[in-house]
Amino acid sequence: MRPWTQMPANFFHRSVRYAVYLLHQLRMAEGEMEWELCKENIQPLRRGRAMSALHQALNQQQEGIASAINQQKQAFELELRLYDGDDPLDVWDRYIKWVEQTYPQGGKESSLTVLLERAVMKFTEEKKYYNDPRYVDLWIKFTQSCSDSLDVYRYMQAQGIGAMQASFYIAWSEEYENRGNSRMADSIFQEGLKCGAEPLNRLRQFHKALQARVCRQMMTSSINQESDDEPPEPQRSSLAELKATGKKKSVAPFNRVAGNVGYARGLEFKQPLGPSQNSRLVIFDENKEHAEPQELRETWAAHPTNKAKENEQKHDKWSNAKLPQKSRFGHSVVAPPPKPNFQPFVEESDQPPAVTPCKINPTVNTILSARKPRNEDQTPLKTLQERQQHMQLQQEGEDKSGEKSMYCKQLLFSGVSEFSFEELRAERFRQKCNQKPEAATCNTNSREEEPHTSQND
Amino acid sequence: MTGSNEFKLNQGPDDSISAVKFSPNSSQFLLVSSWDSSVRLFDVGGNSLRIKYMHTGPVLDCAFYDPTHSWSGGLDCQLKMHDLNTDQDTIVGAHEAPIRCVEYCPEVNVMVTGSWDMSVRLWDPRTPCNAGTFTQPEKVYTLSVAGDRLIVGTAGRRVLVWDLRNMGYVQQRRESSLKYQTRCIRAFPNKQGYVLSSIEGRVAVEYLDPSLEVQKKKYAFKCHRLKENGIEQVYPVNAISFHSIHNTFATGGSDGFVNIWDPFNKKRLCQFHRYPTSIASLAFSGDGSLLAIASSYMHEMGDISHPADAVFIRQVTDAETKPKTSHVGEEPLQIDMNSSIANTHVQPWTDVYLHSADDGQTLTARVFVLNPRGFNVQSMSDHKEQQHCESCVSLKPDYPEFLTEFPRLSHPRRKARRV
């Protein structure tokens, strides 16, 4: 058998897929089709999902009681805080992978983005992890949740994070490619090859695949340009009427800009390639005299992760926007929707529906749950840079704010959820209790014990 | 260190102290729960240990149901009721995770427990049995009872207000007005609001009434901070206890200090000497004459060596706990209040003589205490409401009882209100 590095890159992928397929068949045969029913709610993962985990996750969520999940989450959170070995990244890595599998629909409650951000920030000082595939992997996942992912890749490169990892270059180049900049995508690969990133095979293979795709695209676009005399710039003018173009005055352009398809990011970028780049549908045109049987191009699947952070305002045009009015209490009041200028017809005999009791008076709610709006300018990258400056200041012994928290802050607020002193102490107490039966001589002062064990490891 | 007005309890717990609670009707008995898995009942007057009973794990909180029954819960997840006369244990029930807080609500006659299993459970103390489980959005860190309302502070800086008579839904969902983790919440004895303390040296005074006018009065302040070499050290504020008569409160922080605050004038009334280590819990006795202070390291900075844990009992005077009175209005007072003013705690009204500055007439009037926002003036002679008097009512602030009832009567021309 060949060593795994020499296997075709998609070997594992294929075999896993096949396994999943088999499993699927099995399940279908058994009549267990739950996951089929909620497929729409399952976020795609680059590595795919373990069928068993998916099943379990969906089952638990349907039951509504997620106590088992909560317990496990709690256990992970505690492990993050109380881990004293020499590979703290391991816990984070396992935790994040678990979250991905357990919350198939992603979203706020999985708090994956927060977790990724914290994990990535946590080890920015640990040079030993910079070329650790797990850490680089976390970074790549992290960039996908950022709106300025290219900046983050550039930042990574500047810091030397993943500079020797093929996966870093592949992900970066993919990002460029998705934005339609295949020249940059290519140059990223070249850089990776120059640096000698590992595994080199994989890098080469992806590079070749990119080149092949670009070639194919060039060919098809040139064919299209020959056969069609559409304007060369297919940028769609927004909110304009679709006009008939061409000699026959009958063909409406069905082109869509890539940004609309794969990326709802609000970023404007030019579409350098031919018009039909994203037209996966071949539209039958009866007016064309020689309707060539066009080959269905193999288009790369859109990047599965265009999930920008949820519930956070995106950058958009401000010129005509209205700021929400500030109330006297410093938080914005949402203007009520304008009243319709027509009277909805109500039948006289119609009784007003019984009002379902409102759980909380909404007017009350706005005052009481005052949440300060988050700083919108704060992109993850900026926080990263700020944090680094902060750390430098701390090393110099000067804190800008001149405040020092007199408790172990990093322990309480390490993962996604917070802990109180009592909880941490309770966990230490539990561990001590568990140790007691194992080791007959239980050292009561575990503080002196801990550093030694970590060194021995 | 301990002066004549303060002493240390003998035979205190062997490990950190989690809570101290005075008996509801006498200041003689003090309940102390500890991480050494024990709950102890002390005779404060005699400075002796009366009873001690054990849990199978560290105890995080305890509470009196009546003078002879104590309830407690902790890391063993079990809720225990202990008969202090017969020294008998009853396991009432359990949570799925350690029980963090235990409180008694006399108005509804129900025991309330909050746990890290993200739930609050009610217990009928007579049977005793579980009277309901109510899921909270996060782990419960602290809770307090204000009349028939329950204020729950959870992780994630959330505050939930429940109505104990109708637990069908959450009455109010709030977010802590402080930026950091909630450490402690205690309700005002006058049931109008609560005080919340955070892990980063701050305390907020909030009101339950959701109306804008009342909400405007809420505020927060910094405390339990020490400046050292130009760097401000910010300590967690772990404990709050209210003086049941004056509605003033004491806070205890990990800096080892205890401060007493006047929430109405927004002033600190006094600060005691520094205790050996963090203040873990505080309790005023029912009559407000004693303050129990648990000085006990809470592992804020990890498992490091620390001074011994101890409970101190301090006699407090009115000078330390009574709000300082000050002139509230700059304008000359237009109404003289008779000195024969009644205690507003006994009667909901008080009689005053109104002296009109315009025509020199004097009226006898009765001031009714109706709500914290205003009061009602009624003439005694004809029992009709005197509208023209209301516009010029102001208080001569020699009566602290008044201030406790009207925290915000600072405007001299404030209009009285008919309800």
C-alpha cells in the first residue's frame, strides 16, 4: 500500500463519501430518515460530517432537551480552563470539532465564530503552533467567518502562521478564486511552492486543478464571445429594466454577477472573466440559428462557508441611510413601521382574534434589556492587532487603562461561556476527590503538584 | 484588630465560608455554610457553636425557613432541610447540578433554589416537596426575593424577574447594567428594587418598576478598588446585605473591605477596617444591630496560600447605617412639618401643617405615602384634595423615614400626584 501522502488527494474524501452513502442506504432501509427531513438546516463542512454524530445531534435537538449537549459543552469548557499539559491547543481543537458536529445548523447558539476567534487569539503568542496543521486549520475556519478574509490571510502570512502549510495556501488561493481573481490565486500557489509548504504534493495538485479550471474557463468564455455579441462588461446595472440586447432584440441577459451567487458580502469586485462564468443553466435559445450543444462546464462548487457573522451589521451605503433616533436613555429606539395608507377591510361580523398573552410587554423590554451596540468598526483583525499592542504594553508593565483585575480573569472568560470562582473551585474539588481513590497518598496541596506533572509530560 | 464592638466567632468552619445568614426573628442565631461540607448554627450572644450538620460535599448556600429549620444545598446537588431542634436531616430533593443559592420567600411561603443546571426550583416547606422547576437561560449565580418577586442573576450577565405567584412566564428579562459577571443580587427591603454587584468593582442600584420615570433613577458606581503604584486594582464585589430598617446596604469585596452605602443620597456611610482576606458573605441581623462578616478567601486568584477564614460579628450603630439627612432643595421651605410626625412604617400617612406663604393661612394636611414617585396631600378639615397645596409641597428632610420611602424627592417643586 502506498503511504498516505501519495494517495490521490481526494482519496479519503471519496472513501468517506462512499461510507456515508452506504450508511445512508442502510438508514434509508431502516426507515430512519430524520436527517433527510432537516437537510436544509445542516451546514456543509469541508471535512464532511460523521453520520452518527449528525444523527445524534438532530435527535437531541428534536427532543428539545439538550442537557446532554450542555453537559458535554460544560465539560469541554472546564477542560479548557483546567488543562495543565503542554498541548492546550488539543482541547480547543477537539472542542471546536465537537461543536461543528453537534450543531449541524451552525448559527448563534453554536457560538462557533466566537469560539474560533478566541481559539485563534489565544495562541497568537505561541510560535510553536504557527505551523501546526490544527492551528492553521482553525485560522482557515476563522477567516471564513470574517468579512475581510483576504486581510486575515495577509495577516497570517505576515505573522508566519501556516507559512509552511499547504492547506493555508490552498485556502487563500481558493478565496481569491472565488472572488474571481485567478491571477492572484495562481500567484499564491506559486508562493506556497516557493516556500516549500508541506505536503507539497497536495499543493501541486491543487495548483494544477486551478490551472485547468482557468484554462477551461478561458476557452468557454472565448467560445461564448465568438458566438455571442454581447457587451463585454456583464456588470448588471441594479434596479434597471432588463433590456433586450443583440440584433434579434429578444435576448435578455440572464447573467448574474458572481457576487450575487456565491457571496452575499456586499463587497464589490470586478468580474474579469467572461459573462457565462456562473451561468450554470444553459438557456435554450430558439432564436439562435446554430444552437451548439454547449458542454456543461464543471464549475467548482461555491465556497461552502460564506457565513458572515450573524446579527451584526454589515457595511453598506450611508449616504441615504437614516440613523435611528436616540432615546433619552442612550439606546436607539426602533421606529415603528409606517402605517399603511389604506384601511384594511374587516368584515363586521369578524370577531377580533383572541389575543395570545404576550410574554413580556415589548415596550417594557426595550428599556430594560439595554444592550450597548457593538462597535461596528471592530473587525476581528483589528481586535487582533489591538490585542497584540495590549500584550506588548502589558509586558512592559504598563497598562493603558491603569486597571488591574484582582482575579484570574482569563480563567473565567476563556471559552464561550463564563464561569464563576465557585464553579472552577468545585471542579478542582471534584478532580481531587476522583484522585483520592486512585492514589492512596493524596496530596492536599494540589497547587504544588500541578506544575511538576506538566513538566514530566 | 477586633475592637470592643467586634468579635470573631469561635469554632468556625475549617474551609472557606460560603454564606452567613441570621435567624429571621432574633439576632442570636447565625447559620454558616462552608466548603468543609458543614452547616453550623452559632449562638452569637454566647459566641458558641450550637449545632453542626454535614452534607456529602461543600455547601454553597443556606437559609432559614423558620427559626428552627435551616435549608442548605451545595456541590452534592442535594437540598437538605435540617430541624435545628431535633437535629434531624431531611433530603428534600435535588438539582441536576450543584445548588448555588437557597432563599426563603415569606410572602408566598416557598423556598427557592438556584443551580448551575440552569434552573430555579421552588419547594413547599410544609410538605416538603418540589413545587416546580423553572428553566433559566444560563447557570444561576445569585438570586434574591423581593416580596413576591424573584430576581435571578445568571451567567451571561442576565437578570430575570419572576413573579412567584405566577411562574408561568418571566415577568422581566433584563441584562445587567454592569459590564462584567454578576456576583450578587439583593433586593431592597422596601421591595422596590435591587442592588447588583459585579466581579469588577462596581455596584448597580436598579428598580423593578419598568416605567421610564422610575428606570431613570437607576445608577451604578465604582467601589472596592485600591490604588497601588498608580495602578488601580479592581476587586470582585462578592457580598451585599441590606439593613432591613434603613434600606441602606453593606457591600463586601475581595479587597477585604466592608462599605455601607446610602442608596438614596448616593453616599458611602462608612468603611470598616480591612479584614484579613476577601469578604465572602455579609448578613445584617433582623433588627439591624449586628453585621456578620465572613472573611474567607474565595480562590479568586487560584489555589494560593491565604489567611485563615473567619466570621466576625460587628455591632453597628445608627450612625453607620442610617442615611445622612441633608437639605434637598435650595429654595426656602414653604411648608413646615410638624415634629409630631408619625412613623411611616406604621401608618401609610403622616400629618403635617401646611403654611401658605401667600396668604399666611395654615392648614392641617395628611400626607399619604402611595408610591415611590409621589405622595398625596389631603386636607384634614374637609378631606378634599388640596390641589393648590400640592404644587408647593416640599419636605423638610429631618425625617429619614421619609427619605427611605421617597428616594427621589430631591426637587422642591415636585408635584404631588393623585392616584
